[in-house]
Amino acid sequence: MNGVKEVVVVALGGNAFQSKGDKGTVEEYWRNAYTSAEFIARLIGEGYGVVVTHGNGPQVGIIAEWMMAGLKEKNLPPMSLDIAGAMSQGWLGYLLQQALYNKLMEKNLMGKVVKGVVTIVTQTLVDKNDPAFKDPTKYIGPWYEKEEAEKLAKEFGWVFKPDPRGGYRRVVASPDPVRQIEIDAIRRLVDDGFVVIADGGGGIPVYFDDNGKLRGVEAVIDKDLGAERMAAAVGADILLILTDVEKVYLNHGKPDAKPIDQMTASEALKYYKEGHFKPGSMGPKVLAGVRFVQNGGKLAIIAHLSQAYEAIKGNAGTRIVPG
Ligand code: ADP
Ligand code: MG
């Protein structure tokens, strides 16, 4: 990007919008969006180029609940999961877009350092032969009694599995992201000095059908793996994954848990294979960090959202470096 010292892709976790103890009110969403916007504007003020992405797990769950209530009370058919993903990109993108605009104005950076803030509804290509489609593992939406789950399965072709915490829940596949369909537009906007918010929720999963046409698919992409694809494609220097733990741990949750300050990609992969990072939470973050530095990135950082600034300065979080 023109004149910036380094490009950072910031991946915001679930706690960036709904933190522990929040009810999920509009006020809370705005308050949380401004917390992230303050940090991002500060980075921009220091001369970094920034691309933002975010998770959407809790929000897609909420959209699914709304749809179910609509179905029960008003007989309104639920939308498909790709449409729910697009809704969540608009919802969260709007919050960040407005909060960032206001913060950049406040800091006198808008129009001087950046040209604007824009959210891109992003479709992310997946392989329709990805083995993940044969074994859907990702739980989404509300919990149901067995009978109701069977009824919904029949009516909408959904797959349900018993949830370890009780009841039945819809499960969908979580295929690996290949690339963002809108990546050229994203790259151009970044290069031209816009702050881009893109690939929300890992991107809307799409594939090319037998006629070469794009189609949405009922799946969810992991946002950290999606963030890596985008970071590599825009030639970012740093992938900063912000979550709700201060560091990545070995033996997480056990008495001998040990925080990691820095690891090389090969050390990280070794720990990954030994099972130190749980699938669906820390696993994809570490894998995204490893892939990023293997694909030419300089540094991946996993840190707590509240320590984002310290982390970029090298004083917090866990760093994954090439090697
Ligand atoms: P996000 O919304 O930020 O993606 P996740 O819940 O997916 O958040 O991932 C963060 C969680 O990963 C932490 O809250 C922690 O409980 C869990 N976790 C699993 N394994 C580890 C580990 N080895 N070190 C640190 N946290 C871990
Ligand atoms: Mg996650």
C-alpha cells in the first residue's frame, strides 16, 4: 500500500462484539465496536495500513433464532445459511464502518491518511469436494428436542446431531477457504488507501457449479483461516488475531499449562499435531498463523483484544514467526 509502513490484517473474535456478561443489546454492540475502532484508528494514526475482518458465530446463531421464531409465529420461511452469513457481514460491517469513520474523523485522519472505510460483502470459494462436507461438525443455531429436530431435518434438509451439552443442534460443514472472490477489489481499495472490512465470518462459502456459476453453500468457514487467505493475498506484513485469551498455551486448561511468547511455524505445527490447540477455537488460529508466515507473511500474533496495541508493539500475545 502507498506510503504505509506495514499492512496489518486485524481479525476480531466473538468478544469484539459481544463480550462476557453482555446481553447483546444495540448499546453493547456499539460500545464494543468503538473499542475496536479506537485501537484500529490508533494503528492507522501510527502509519499502519489496516484491513479488518471479524467472526460471526454468535450473530449467525442469533439470526437462526430469529428465523425460527418467525417460522413458528408467522410461518415465515427461514433463509439459507449463506444468506444468514451475508446478513451478519452487513450487520457487523456497518457497526465497524460507522465507528471507524467517527474515530478517524475525531483523530483528524479521515481524508488525510485514509480515503474512507468500506465493508465488502465477501464470497469465499470452497472446494465442493472438500472432505468436510461429508462430516459436518460445526454446531449452529438453537437447541431442539429430538422430535422437532427430526421435523426440521425433513422439512429443510438440515442435519442434526446430539449436542454434548444436551438436546439436538444443527450441524454444518466447515470447509477450508480457497480464496476470496472479491480479492482484487479488496486489494485495490487497500492499495488506494481505504480501510477495508471484508471476509466477515470467514466469508460466505460459495463454489462453482458444473456450469461454472457461483452458488452459495450451507456451510461456515472458520474466520481465522479466511483471514489468512485474505492477508496472504493482499501481501500483508502482519496477521493479528484478537480473541479472549492473553496467550496461546501448551497444555491449555491443565495444571501444567504454559503460555507461549513466541514459536516458529514448525514448532507451532509440532504442538498442533500433539493436540495442544482445540479444534474450532485455538486450532484454526494457530494454523492460520502458520500458513500466513509460510505464505510469505512476516509475523502472526494471537492476543487478547484488550492488549491489541501492546501485542503489535511486541509486548503481549503469542507470536508465530517464519522458520
Ligand atoms: P474467537 O471468537 O476469538 O475466535 P474462540 O472461542 O474460537 O474465540 O477461541 C478462543 C478460545 O480458545 C479461548 O477462549 C480458549 O478457551 C480456547 N483455547 C483452546 N485451546 C487453547 C490453547 N491451547 N491456548 C489458549 N486458548 C485455547
Ligand atoms: Mg473462533
